[in-house]
Amino acid sequence: MNVLLFLIPVALLMGLAGLIAFIWSLNSGQYEDLDGAAARILEDDGDEPG
């Protein structure tokens, strides 16, 4: 039972840290250009050896 007194606050802090990281990524523009990333994988840069 004493383990729960340690694990519950740790789990809450980890959840809060994940939420803060997600909100930071939203505010920094991480998800602004989703179509550009999908199109870049189809482009042929010619960097392949051979």
C-alpha cells in the first residue's frame, strides 16, 4: 500500500509533463504543415548512390 503513495504522484506528474509537452508542440507550430511532410516523401531528390 505504501507503493501507491509513491506511484500515484509520479504517474500524475508524468501525465502533466506529457500534457505540457503536447501544448508546447502545438504552440511552436509542430503540426502546421502536415501536407508538406506527406508530399516530401514522394519527391525524388536524386541523392541515391549508384
